[in-house]
Amino acid sequence: MSGIYIHIPFCKQACHYCDFHFSTNMKYKEDMVAALCEEIRLRKNEYIKTTVETIYFGGGTPSVLELPQINQIIDAVCQHYQVAENPEITLEANPDDLTTEKLAQLNDSPVNRLSIGVQSFFEEDLKLMNRAHNAQEALACIVQAQTYFDNISIDLIYGIPDMTADRWRENIYKAIELKIPHISSYALTV
Ligand code: SF4
């Protein structure tokens, strides 16, 4: 079994703590997608004896891609690799990108799992980290996403300055209350 990770190096704005590779300049998004598809083609022989069971779009913020761009990349993988019949295809998404329209589009695409960068349900934490979404969007996007997707994971960050154990617990309780099947929690690393 193999999994392919595809890094989408674009973000709407820079979170203060982030050291991932990304740009807030979207000018080269189309070129980047074309380059990724070319790299997928060039590296096809590396996976000749294995079946791809998972495709993971990480970032950066893959949800800034338009649906045709997401499909173009998935098509490139399917064209050049041996892909399982029902691969798990995850898209990392930020709450501010998950409009009803975007969710409906994703629901019609081969993407079947969302990993949502919630990070915290508290406004003060989101502001401190310079996230592009607010607490209301964090909550609303999950409720909306659940009308389309069963397989959802959310990211939550702990160790934020001034975050008490009670506030962290409330974040976890909120995720459990929302019946999120998978939670990824990370310590804040500047
Ligand atoms: S959205 Fe993710 S990748 Fe982009 S700046 Fe924020 S933490 Fe970094």
C-alpha cells in the first residue's frame, strides 16, 4: 500500500506561528498545479509495484485550489499510477474556504475526506495565531461539512500562550459534541 502526499504551497494569509512552505501570492497557482502534474508523471516509475490507496492534499491550504485544479491533480495521479478502486482522498481545508458552494463542489469530486484546520473554537486564540477564520466560521463550517462528508478530521492546537487547561478541554469537548470522528492535536511550535 502507498499513499501520495501533495503539497499545495499557498495560503490566504500567514499564521504567525507557521513554518511550512507557502506563499500568500496566488499568482502562480495555475503554474504550480501544472508543475505538480508534471512531477507526478516524471515520478511514476517510483511506485510501479504498489497500489496507491490514499491521496492527501496538504499545505499550505489546498482548499484555495479551484475544483478543476483539484480534479486535474487527481486525474494525473490516476493516469500515471495504479490507484485502488476506492482510494481515500483527503483535502486539507480552512474553515473560511468551506462555503456551501465549495462543499457542494467537493462533494461532487473524488475527494472523500476533509481535514479542517479549525485549531481552536475560541476567537482570542484564532486572533493571536492570525488565522484567516473566526470562531463562528470554525463551528459553522463543521456543521455544513457534515451534511456532505462523514469522514472529517479537525486540527486543534494546544500550548497557545494564555490557553488554560479548561479552555483546551472545552475545545476537545466541542469536537466530541460535534461527533468529529478524528481529531489531530498539535502543540504550538513557533
Ligand atoms: S494556513 Fe496552515 S500552512 Fe497556511 S500559514 Fe496558516 S498554518 Fe501555515
